[in-house]
Amino acid sequence: MKLFDVYPINDINIVKAKGAKVWDDKEQEYLDMYGGHAVISIGHTHPHYVKRITDQLNKIAFYSNSIRIPLQQQLAEKLGTVSGKEDYQLFLCNSGAEANENALKLTSFHTGRKKIIAFSKSFHGRTSLAVAATDNPAIVAPVNETDNVVFLPFNDEVTLENYFVAHGTDIAAVIIEGIQGVGGIVEATPLFLQTIRTVCNEYGAVFIADSVQCGYGRTGKFFSHDHAGVNADVYSMAKGMGNGFPIGGILVAPHIKPKYGMLGTTFGGNHLACAAALAVLEVIEAEQLLQNAESVGQHLMNGLKQMPLIKNVRGKGLMIGFDVPEDFKDLRKNLLFRQHIFTGEAKPNVVRLLPSLALTIEEADMFLTALSKELKQVPVS
């Protein structure tokens, strides 16, 4: 049997990882500045994380949500403390797409409405509703197409307000990434997020903060939307939540009431996933990784801005993007195969940096030195 060939693959086999470093089967060391799509939040194979999971695996790994699982309540309490959203409710699932799927479904139940507002260049996942709210027709199958989602321009307060004036009583929710990841590290302005909060309040719609990639401390605050000084009604989470162990969830504001059966999951909130997620929060708190993400991220951005060939350096914390001229189209490949550094991309010519929140200044400088070296080898037209 063959694997279903849907991923472009680099011919590298990673067999070991520690902190911000990974090693292939030929013992070549790489610096990981991408964290497997922002998944590695506290560093690869962190000893506390490994011990937490190992200890739990030796007790029980899984049983269903038909029984009480105290680890779920422990996770909810720790998440409330670290995020500052102590009065919210937690529903656990398995991935970011599933988190957004449940968030959208929940808002429709809550409001009794069908219409969802999403934005240009958004990415919310690949499941049915999540992909329908994703602005990429190439990954939306015909069965996913729906008139219930409308795409408005990103960071355009006037168009948003006018749409609410015309259709406000039909709108169930507005879903927005605080910083678009796949869209190219494009930040929602504080004014735009504040406007979303205002119109949702006025028309009884739900504000969904997609924090799957831009949340969980990546920007120096727990949720990137927090930089705008607003609270959303629902926050979706995954990626960095489990440091590589599959887990996702939504935080739900107290005014949205649960009912038996309205949401459900087989694997969500299992014992092993909760142990992994608790370990992540414990390390984030103990090692002050939100502060580290902010300071090391600023150091990285300052270094990038000193490189004249790099354009439009942007982002917050350790969610950073910069534009690469067409002459540099092989920069990521060269960083990987010549400098042994993993980075990410966004089309057409954006390099994305999403390393562990525990990245050190020394590791950031290793990247900046390698990038500078590589830029000197690239011809400029």
C-alpha cells in the first residue's frame, strides 16, 4: 500500500529532537525555527513534558467522556489561570479544525442564526465548516461550499460595519485570526478587533477568536487578540496546546450556556492529552515563556530589520514573517539544505518563523547569522 500523496516532502528523516534542535538519521543537526507549524511550544522533548506523559501512560491513557476525568478539570483551572480567562468554560477536542468546527456550530446553536463572517486570506481548517470559512477555493470541495459564509476585507472597519447594518440580525458569528498565519503573518489591527467586538455586541453575534496558530503565548500574550484589549466570546486553540500531542479546545464565555449533546467527541479530553496539555501550561508558567517569546521575538525582529534585503518584517513575539524578493525564491530551501534550519512559508514569497516559545537569544542569533550568510550568496537583480 502507498501513502496517499498529498504532501510535498523534503527528503529528510528526523529521528531525534531536543529543545530547538532536531537531528536526522544521518546525525545532521538542524535548528527548528518553525516548530512543525507552530506546534512545538515549550521545546522538543522537554523533560517535564516527557515525564508527565510517561507517568500518565503508566496509569491510564484513555477512557471516554462518559466518566469523570479529573485531569480535565485540572486543565481547565490551569488554563484559566495562565490565560486570565478564569470565568470561561472549556470544551476539549483534538485539533484546530475541530476546535473551529465546534466554535462555529456552537455559535449557530446559541444565536439560532446561520450566517458567518470570515475574512480575506483567512485559514480556519479543513473540516466542513472550518474550510468553508477558509479563503482558499483550492481546498474547498463542492460539498463544503455554502452561502452561509461571507468573506469581507481584512482590517476594513467600514465594510464590516456596513455589512452588519444590512444583515446584522442574520449573523451568527464573526471568526478572525488575531494574526493570519497561512495568510502571511498579517496582523489584525486593534481598531478592527475592537470594531468586531462592538458590532457583535450591538447585533447579538458571537466573536470567535481563532487562536489556533497565533494563541497559546506565541505573541507574548496568551491570546494574540489580547493585544487589542478585547475579550472574544469563543477562543479556539490547538497546535501549541499539546507540544506535539494532538489536542484542541475552545474557551466559551459564561453567557453561552451548554446543553447535553450539543457538542461531543470521542478522543477529546482523554487522560493522556490532558497530561500533555497540563505539562505545557506548567512549563509556560514556570519558565515564563510568554515573556521569553516577547523578548526573543523582539530581538529577532530587530535583527531582521537590520538586513536591507529583507522587506516588511512583521509579527509579534515568536510569530514573525518577512517578505522575500523573487530573486530569493530559493531562500527557504537553501536555509534548510545549506544552513540546516527549518523555516515556514506563506505564498507567494513570505518566510514564516514559528519556533518554540523557549527559543534562546543565542539560538535566535544562530538563525540571524545563518540568514545573513545565505543572503550574501543569493544573486540580486
